[in-house]
Amino acid sequence: MNSQKDTLYASPLGNVDGFEFDNSVVDVFPDMIQRSVPGYSAIISAIGLLASRFAQADSICYDLGCSLGAATLSMRHKISAPNCKIIAVDNSTAMLARCQKIIVRDTAAIPVDLVCSDIQDINLANASVVVLNFTLQFIPLAERDAFIKKIYAGMNPGGLLILSEKLMFIDTRQQSIQTELHHAFKKANGYSDMEISQKRASLENVLIPETFAQHKSRLLQSGFDNAEVWFQYFNFASIIALK
Ligand code: GEK
């Protein structure tokens, strides 16, 4: 399905509203995420490889905050364990309606259930792979501990959580250099300074990044045996945690 070019922040906006995953975002989403998140395609491909290694027979793989289903499709094309299914969840009706069209056009055999819900409210069980690809960062900070504990409780022994997030850094020089490099990445991908600053304003208080140390500590406290970064490109990282 063709994606339009993201020009949502290309004209000056008097008041920049808080970012929402509505129809205008759905139309440009593949272009937006590709040009904004360093390493996004590499992470999506690797999610398929990780799922093929960790998906267990007769289990469920979850894609939480699935957007247009990129991680779901990557898993769907790589999993060979018998009798698996994928449950993909998003609370944006606009995203999920578009995702449905994309999944229907895909002919791979593994069943996919699409669920429109807050990811915190789903009843997660018998999970061998759980994907949170740039989604936890939108959950209120105070609710993250309980949510990760709930995910852990619904996972099978030997299961894998893939957690990709924008990171922040305690060291102020690292924080400003990594932010500057991310902006350079966006400029190199054709975004103007005004687009970058208006998008930044719209995500303020909507996308709340944490440090890797905070993520690791939450994962270990929730019961995971270990948690390590397997990919990082500037201030965007993907972590794998094993149950
Ligand atoms: C990908 N994983 O392409 N419940 C359900 N969905 C939510 C919630 C919530 N509480 N909060 C946010 N979302 C995707 C990319 S995008 C990342 C994920 C980004 C959904 C929201 O509707 C959106 O579709 C997604 O999480 C975040 O691999 O845009 O930076």
C-alpha cells in the first residue's frame, strides 16, 4: 500500500497540538516512521528473525501498538513453529482499520487477530514473543511498571520480549549530542528545521523517553532473567529480555 509523504508539520502552525495517531498520521505513517526513527527497517527485519528463533509451537506472538502491522508481517513471514498465531493490538481505530486492509492483502498462513484496545487492558496469555516496538514510550510513566509485570506474567518460560524505545541519557552532553544527531538524521531525510521543531513540540508530554538503565531495572524487577540492547542507532534502541 502506497504511503504519502509526511508533510504534517511542513507549514507553520500557530499552536502545535499534542500528537495523535489519527487519519492524517495513518496516511503518512510508513514515510514518517522511516524518515524519523533511525534503524526502523533494520529493527523490523530483525523482529522476524527473533520471532523465528523464539516463537514456540502452540503459542501466541503479540504485537502491542502494532500501527500498520509492520512487525506483525515481519513475524508472520518468518515464524515456522506449528500452530502459532499473532495478536496485534492498537488503540487507534484509524491505524487498525488501515492495518486490517494491509493484513488482508498479505497471504502468509499464520492467523492474525487484530484487536482495538488499550494494550494495558488485553488479557495476555501463552505468549512466546511479545513486541513493544516504540510503544511503551506512549504509556504514562506511572503505569509502566504494572504493564511490564503483566506482560511477564502472560509469557511462557523461554519467551522473548522485544522492547524498542527512544532513549534519554542522564549525562547532559550525551543527551544533547544524541538529540543533535537525531535531528541531523531527520534533516538528511528531508525534514526542515521547522518540521523538526514543530514535531518535537507535538510529542512533548506525549512521548516520554527513559534511560536504558531505567528500562533494564524495570525488566529485571518484573522477573525477566536478563535484558540487553541488541541494536542502537543514536537515541533509538531495541532491547531483548528473556523469561
Ligand atoms: C511499528 N509498532 O510500526 N494502547 C494501544 N496502542 C497504543 C497505545 C495504547 N495505550 N498508546 C499508543 N499506541 C509500530 C510502531 S507507533 C510508534 C508503533 C511511533 C499506539 C499508537 O496508536 C501507535 O499506532 C503506536 O502505538 C506507536 O513497528 O509512532 O513513534
